[in-house]
Amino acid sequence: MKSIKTIIILFSLIMIAQCQKEEDNTFKITTDHVGKLNKSSLARDLDLIYENDSVVRDTIQSNFGNGSSKIKIYEKGGTLLLTLTPNTDSIPTIQNVLINDKRFKTDTGINIESTFKDIQEKYEIKKIITSINNVIILLKDSDLYLTIAKEELPENLRYKANTNIEAVQIPDAAKIKYMMVGWD
């Protein structure tokens, strides 16, 4: 009788372990994934990947046979989730992903509402590139890169395009303008 109870308890524990809830990756950003997309997702499969959402292609580019230059993914309620740029290979995959929705987060909790301080605490910065209107932050060991508008910088750094800006010059409270993932 005791062995039957033991077997039932062990069986129950095994069943509970097997039935653990799978983690929802719908809005998770990892090295190889952005939500439902992965590095090898084909541009032609987006309608299948986002069958419950709306996929909007640039029809002018499509009509000329060059493929879509930008593809926007909208949630059924109308919220813009992602803006995708396919590469120009013979079988195009997704090259760049612009994250438009704050629900998309990295494993460390970084999203489009994060600040520069949040980024510095969670990632090692590989390089900072200065452009005319923005500062682009490349992260070490990550395909994720972030853009901060120069408006977020101190006045003396905003209007110089050729100035090399270092991490210590960017205010902790500087907000992310764009959050992107670039896959080769």
C-alpha cells in the first residue's frame, strides 16, 4: 500500500513538472529572436508568422519588383509593433528590426522606455557613433543597438556633428529614441 502511494506521488510530481507553463516569448528580445521573428525568418513568411496581426508592405516598392523596403507589423488593435527591413538577397530574410512597442524587452529588461542609465547598468557599451541628429550606441556581444537624440545631450554637444561623444557625456536620464536589432 505504501509503495502505491509513493508511485502515485512520484507520478503526480512528474506530471506537474511536465505541465509547467511555457514562457511567453511574444515580446522577448534575445540574440536570435525578436518576439516571433528569428534571424532566419524569411520575409515571404511574415504573413504566416503574424497571421493574427497585420503585415503592411510598401506597395510602391513591391509593384516595381524590388521587394518591400519597409514592412510594418501591426497588432490587430492597430498598435505598431515592429518595422522590418529585409535584406536584398535572392531569398530575403529580415536584416533590421525597429522595435516600436514598449512591451518588447530584452532579458535584462531594456525596452524603448529605458534610459541611458538603464543601458549602462545592463550592458557593456562597445562603441558610440555620433551622427548629425543622434548618438548611436552599439552594445558588446549583442545585435541590439540604440539611438539617443542629440536633444537629450547637454547644449554644448548638440550641434557638433564631428564631435566624438563618450558615455560619460550622455546624461543618465537620456531617453531612447530608437531601439533596433541588426542581423547580418
